[in-house]
Amino acid sequence: MGAAKKITIVVDEDLLRDAQGISGLGVSEVVREGLRAVAATRASEEIRKWRGKVRLELDVTSLREDK
């Protein structure tokens, strides 16, 4: 984890309770997991933009020999 920043947020109590119930995590960890999920989703969206635009050629045999 990088440098930490203390924040104050206002969240829907039902949403927080549901997220905690599903995950079994505390408040701070639920918020961290949510932030990670948003970052991962955005990263995936960026990668998907490249679909069909990058030509990738692999020789499986030579990759296996490279062990």
C-alpha cells in the first residue's frame, strides 16, 4: 500500500451494511476494496480499447523451450 490519506466520507448506511455483510470486512476495508474495484474496472476498460488493434504472434514451442 502506498502513502495513506485519512478521509471523511458520507455513505448510504444500507449500502455499507450490505457490503460489510457480503464481504465480512470492516468499514475501512470495504471502502478500500471498493476503490480497488473501481481502479481495476477502469484499467480493464482501457485494455479493452486495444482489442483487435494489437497483433500478437507467439510461438508456443519456442516459449516452452525457453524454460
